[in-house]
Amino acid sequence: MQPNGNIIGNDQIPADLYPLINGLCTVGAELAKTIARGSLGQTLGGNVGENTDGDQQKALDVMADEAFAEALKSLSVRWYASEEQEIVVELDPKGKYALAIDPLDGSSNIDVNVSIGTIFSIFKAKDGADESFLRPANEQIAAGYIIFGPQTGLMVTFGEGTQFYILSPDTGRYEMANDRVIVPKESNEYAINASNYRHWSNPVRAYIDDCIAGADGVHGRNFNMRWVASLVAETHRILTRGGIFLYPSDDREGYGAGRLRMLYECAPMAFLVEQAEGHATNEHDRILDQTAKELHARTPFVFGTPYKVDRLASYHDLPEKEVSALFGSRGLFRD
């Protein structure tokens, strides 16, 4: 699929990156049509294999990966790293950019009509594939996601704030909806998969225990828990309403470093969130200061309203007795 005309305004997109962003948006618009057809079209949610980490691939995962790879061949992308592929693909030996992508995040939710999306991260290409991607996350020059939900939208940053565009059903173009997205400073929401409580570290359990305690606990306020199991949907809610998202490490086999991928998911989302004045960590250290050690490396991931993210990090510095299940005062943190 080749980009066909300008589908997004170029007023706030760097000129050198415009063709690439326009191409991503064009593929996104076509995918939105396919997703909207649902079961009226081909089966999108059926398993068609496994990706490099053993996760089930859906039909739309593969379709989206192929569509983006084809479109990007003519858009100065030298290196293409996809969550759905084991190795980096060289698309254009003369290309200026290295693009990492999760073509369809949250695909397990396709059949239940929950918001899903495409996540991407852009670096300046280097001569080698590995050195183009296995570098500090703060060297990204752009990052974003396309969300497929009640509206199809593009959330994107070029390092000077975060912008949100909506694909207009009237014009067929992405129209600016918010030129300066800011994470709200106050929120009573947190997002975590509570079914894994028994596997979490004591600091994470203590933090969530204090949220559950509500107005009677150290926070002195009641909270609502959210969990969608689609990173794009979770991030969009945080950018819109604030709060905190947690996907921590835990003691299950294969989860010691969390479950989300540094390159394809956490680095681009951290860039977006920080440019929207939020914080993003691996539970204690800033994500954008980290470097993926391999293409499909994982990391714990916490992001959202700054004081909430920073407070979770501070729980890791408490004495062990203060984060035990039996200790409930933690007066240091009373709001």
C-alpha cells in the first residue's frame, strides 16, 4: 500500500518527517476501515501463529505488519524493526530513518471491540541495524500511536510537546484536535492487572494496598481501578484523564523483567508521556534513560501523573518492614 496524497496537515510536523508520518497515517486509515468491518470482512481475531516471544499472532497482526512494511519502502526508512518479526529488515539502503513498530497492539481485544492501536518509534538510522535501535531511548526523534476506537486518532511527538489528531469521517484526513496534550495533574484512577497481586513485589503491593484503602488509607482519598489490557487504550486514557498505569515485574517465570517490550512499546509511550508533562519509569528509574539490550527486550513499565509515578518509585526505598503486608501506616506518605 503506497501513500496516496496528503492525509494529514503539515503545519506542526517537521518537513523532513512529514512523508513518513503521512505514510503511517495512510496505512492507519486503511486499517481503520478493515477493523470497522469486523466480522463482516475476513476473520481478524483468529490465531495464525506465534510471534518471536511466543505470543499468539492474530490475522490482523500479520496484515498490519505487511501493510506498514510495504508502505515504508519508499519513505526513507532504512531499518524496519517489527514486534512481529524476529530480525530487523532493511527496506531502503539509502534511507535516513530507523523505525520500530508494534503494528497492532492489543490485538487480543479485536473480537470484543475494545480500542487497539499501532505504536511506532523513529530514530535516525545508523549503518548497522542493531546500533540503530539498541541505543538510549532518549535518542528517539519521534514517537506515537494510532488508536482505533470510537475515533481513529494519531497521538504523536517530535520532542516539542505531544499532539493529537483525529481522522475525520467527513474529510478523510487527520485533523488537529489538541496541539498541546498535557497529562492532568490530579486523578483518582490507577490501572493494573489485579489478578497478579500475589506475584508482585512488596513495594508494588504496598502501593496498591494504599490505593485500595481509599479515604481511610495514607492517600486520604478514594480511587477507581481501570484495566483494559490494551496499552494504546491505557495510554490514551492516561493522557486524557491522568492517573497511573503499572505493568510491574513479578515472580512468575518470564515476568522478572515485566512483559512489555522496551523498543516497541515502552520507549515510544514514555516519550509521548514525558512530552505531555507526565513521568515514565521502570518502577524506579526513568525509561528514557534506559537502553534496550536486544530487539525484543522487556521492562517493567509505570507511567502517568508525575507525583503518582514518583510515589511508586519511593515505595522501593522504604524499609522492608514498611512494605510488608502487615504494615499499614506508612505515615511518610499521608497526603
